[in-house]
Amino acid sequence: MQEAELRTLVEEMVHKMLTSNEHHEIQIEKSVKSTTNSKTQNTVIEDGCIPDISKVDIRKQFLVENAKDKETYLEMKSKTPARLGIGKAGARYKTETMLRVRADHAAAQDSVFSDVSEEFIEKNGFVKVQTLCNSKDEYITRPDKGRRFPGNQLEIIRKTIPEHSKVAIVVGDGLSSAAIEANAAEMIPSMKQTLQAHQITVGPVLFVKYCRVGAMDAIGEVTDTDVICLLVGERPGLVTAESMSAYIAYKPKHGLPEAKRTVISNIHKGGTPPVEAGAHAAELILTMLEKKASGIDLK
Amino acid sequence: MILKTVLFGHTYQFKDLKDVLAKANEEKSGDILAGIAAETAEERVAAKIVLSQIRLEDLRNNPVVPYELDEVTRIIQDDLNEPIYNAIKTWTVSELREWILDENTTEADIKKISRGLTSEMVAAVAKLMSNMDLIYAASKIRITAHCNTTIGKRGTLSARLQPNHPTDDPDGIMASVLEGLSYGSGDALIGLNPVDDSTQSVTRILKRFDEIKNRLQIPTQICVLAHVTTQMDAIKKGAPTDLIFQSIAGSEKGNTAFGFNAQTIEEARQLALTHGTAEGPNVMYFETGQGSELSSEAHNGADQVTMEARCYGFAKHFSPFLVNTVVGFIGPEYLYDGRQVSRAGLEDHFMGKLTGVSMGCDACYTNHMKADQNSIEDLAVLLTAAGCNYFMGIPHGDDVMLNYQTTGYHETAALREIYGLKAIQPFHEWLLKHEFVDQQGRLTCKAGDASALL
């Protein structure tokens, strides 16, 4: 390249840079001004409401930019509840999906670390007792204590469930109080109704605070009930925090092998609906009374 | 062997070596549940002081589960290299710690000494290390293993693609596989935790994995993490698998609770070598996790860190391709919160490497634990600094089958970028070919589009 040519080229470039800089400065000035202005202006609190992100159907959500084949992708995605097709921001998540995971986790945590409300217990006429645990913290770290009761609570249990009853229904908070509040009140009447059709009446329902599954063995031990059905909150996942299980056992006592319990899990509106689960549980109870067995012994 | 010390004027007398080992642990809810933890912060330090002066021979002569009663103890003791052990048996735990950390001690030196260590020694030295000690020491050691590709080389960070599905729907599983691959996940393994442990279902999924591996020519490994006996049955009936998986414990009783013994694992390994689809020689995959022995009452009164170290001693006998601690899955009864999970993850990774196995980590938590996504992201960052071989890769970290949260596809990608690491070389080249990553291994704008692989 000739020197003259080079000079012209450099000059042109410098000129371009300068003008574009000028342009930039003007822009910056403008935006500084507008920011300063907006600070002095009143912030308008609008009347709107940000929509509930938990209502977004993540199975249909698609955030991949420039996907090669969006239609087939959505079809693939419809085969799994996994959080697919979420795109990315660099090697990190998009804000929307990140917030949704945090929200779902928050719901799960709150259902573990909150208590079933007193109103709920009263409204349903449950008789409340408490295991050896004195706090949620002790409950999650000491499974042994969540299976046993102090003497004064055993007294209440004895007074509530008449000795040698045929069937007793017990509700325990377990790892999700949200699951109990969402399902127990619907499931119990459906269970009682089926049992009543077979001339079996069920007495008052016990509510056990800080309850592990083994608490039903302690109750069986002092009441000598034929069949106990324990409704208990499951450890929540991110898909739902409202899943409840029913553990049913024939003459449960301390040391009952886990295999001798019959379990109906996944009771929630997206799984087995509580009314349906109630009828199913009642039928299982009737079979257990007839065969004098539960769990693997039923097979 | 001295089991007594005075600290701040108080005398601390420990019952036996097992008592010292338990009380020298950092606080863990599982040791408290077992009733063996230090009762005060000062007692914990007193136990560490006593442990620091214990000689390695005392640790060898006092395994936490007796030799006569336990095949895990027998395997660990019988596999020891006697001349190496004899050369170091009079070292104290404190001396071993400082030797590992010493700037003149090389990776090769550590790997040699490793052959003279029992799991109790490995656990003991971990108990005298701070979190950064654990990272510093572990970062000196790289353990590689070869199945179809070689995992663990310096400059790499790998991921197991975990495409779990609540009903094992093969199409749903494949959707997660394709998307994971497009994020660069799956160089360690494409491995499913099945809901259905039947031979038929396991075979069906393995065939799908094998088909996609061959059709897309993916340089990786495949496995379905059913019970070891189910996988063996599947292989005998012609199912294609590269690796055989099993969860293991640090005592024979714990393994019995999992439904196998050492002989089962050796048979499985021979079967994989003779009838599996992998190049080998490393064809086994094990998972561990502090607290599993206590949960099956198979801990024999020992603490969860020592029992965990024994898992690695057992694993090493079978030359595994992958071993990972599923730290945080077991629940708050054993690891209370994010802090305890982090500590356990760093301990396990260090102990696994010092033992000589290819270590990864399922950095995870359940929803009844005081931890969140931040806790495990922190742990993954720390473990990458420590030179961890691999993490799990799950869509957005949310496992829709096991109902817990772990690291997502995005996490390994981000960690590779932060630390300047790549996937295993042939897999990196495969990613390059599909333009999911650039030469440096960073995700491109095409990453995360599963439909690009259709």
C-alpha cells in the first residue's frame, strides 16, 4: 500500500471514530439527562398485577431461541415433566425459569417447615396429640422421637380411640402440612362412607403433630386397634408440595416390619384424587379385617 | 496409643479409637443421631488433638468393623501393599496431613503412599483438614479411568447425563438425553435411575441408549442404574451396557441390606468385561453417601465419615470407572443443612481421590433440608477447584423422578467456562462437530437446542 493511500485510510478511520464518539457522547448526555429527570419525577405506581408465574404450564413453555424444529421439540417435551426447552443466558438460566424453580422450591420448603393450622384441626374435629418432638427442627433430625409419645399424650390417645376398635383413622403432619390441608378433609368422609356401608363406624380422628409413619405403631400398641390408617404428608418434590400418603396396617405394634404396611402414595389433585383414594383405602381396610393381615401378607 | 488430652485445663478421655474418630468429625446430624458425636465444640477439638498424634499402625490395627466379621474390612486390609505400609506405619496422622500438603510431595508420591493406607487412615487425615485443605490436597491428585473414553484428565470436567422420568417413558427419557447432549452434558455417562427395576424395562432403555450412542456416534458410556442383579440378568439376555452400577456401603452388613456382597460385584465385573459393550478395563460405577450405613443400622457404632471412606476402599478393589457420593440425598437426619452437605462433599471427594478412585459428586439436596440451589452451586464451584471428575446433569437441576434437586446441564457448562475446562477430548470434538461449543469449550448460541440432533 502506498503511503498516501495509507494516510487517507487512517484519516478516514480517525474521522469515523471521532464522529461516532461525538454521537455517543450526545446519546450519553441525553440518557443522563432523562435519568436525572425521571428521578425528580414521581414514580407512578401502576394499577396492574404481575401474573402468577406458578400458573404457567411449563410443559408447554418453550424458550429456546432459533430452535431448528420447534414443533417436534414440543412434541418430545410433552412426553416428560422434566424442565426442557428452557433456553439459556450464557451458560446460565433465563430469569423466568430460574424464578419458577425458586418458587416451586419455596412452596416445598414452606410445606415442610410450617405447621398444620389450629383452625384446620378444630374445623375437622381432630383430637390433637404430639410425639416426643418439641420442634420442627427436632422432628426432621430425630426420626426416633417422631415415632413415640410421652405418657400424657398416650393417655389422650387411649381416651380417644376405644380399646380393641376395629378401625382408627389418624392424621399426621409428616413432611408436608400443605398435603394434609389439601387432602385429608376430603379423603376421610369418603373413607368413612364406604366403611359405614359395611356397618363399621370410626371414632374420633387423631391428629399427630411431628408425626413419623412409625407413630401408628405406638398408637396400635396402646389401643390394640385392628386396622389403623395413617394419612401423612409426603416429602415434597418440586412438581407438587401437596402429595399425601395413606399407610394402613393390621394390628400395628412397635417393630412392625415396613413390608407389613400397605401404602397408597401420591394422593393429590394431580395424582390419585383424595375422594378416590378414600374409597380405595376403605376397601383395603375391609380386606385386611377379613384376612387379618396387611402389606406383603395380603398378597 | 494415647487416648487422653488436656485442653483449657479440662481432661478429655476417649473410650477407644472409634470414639476418637467419631468425636473428631466436624458436626454432622447423623453422628448426633447415632449418639457418637462430640458433645461440645471443645471436646471436638480435643478429639482432633488426640487423633493428630495417633500412629497409622494403630489405625490399621483397629479397623472400625473387625476383620473377622466383615468382608469390606478384609478387602481393604488384604489389598494393602505391605512394603509401602511398613515404610509409613509409624507416621502420625498429623505427619501424614503435612506430608500430603507439602509442596515437595508430588501427585506420584501421594498415589504411591495411597497403596499403603487403610480407609481408617484416609478418614483420619480428612478429619484434620479444613475445607481449603481438602480442596488443596485433592487438587494435587487426578485419578483417570478408561471405559470407552478416559475420564479425569487435567483440563477436563465431565457430567453424567441423568435423564430420569417418573414412568420410565423411553421417548420422554430420550428428550432429556438429546437436550443434555446439546448442552455438553453426558461425557462421563448417559445413565438413568429407573423406576421399574425389571429386566425387561432395563433392557428396553439400554437398547435405546445404545441405539442413539451408535447412530449419533457419541464417544461416551451408557448404563441403567438398576440393582446389580437386574443388570446382570439383562446382560445375560443380550442387553447392551458399558457400565454396571451399584450403590455400596462401608460394611458387609450395609451391603447385605443393599442386596449383594463382594462376590456379586466381582461376578458383575467379569460379566461386563466379557459380555459388555465397553472397551474397558474400567467397567464399574458405584454410588455412596455419608449416613447410609447408619440408616440400615450397619455402622457398627462408627461415624459416617469413616464408614464413607470404607466405601472407597471397597470400590477401589473393583477398579471402577466412576464413583460418586450422592451427598445431600439422604436427608437432614444425616446432613442437616447446606453447610454440612458442603463439608461432606469436600471430605468425600478428597477421601475418594486419596484412596485412588475416579471421583465425582452428585451435589444435591432434598426439600426437607435447609439448603437450596445456591448451596449446591457453591459446592460444585469448590469441587471444581478441587479437581472433581464429574457432576450430574439434569434439566434445570430438578429430578422429576427422585424428587430432589441436583446440578443442571447449565452448571457443568458454566463451571467449564469459569475454570477454562472442557469435556473429555473425543466428546469435546463431537460437540465441536455439532457446533454446540467453541474451541475453548464454551457453549455457543446453538447449545440447548435438542432439535438440532433430530
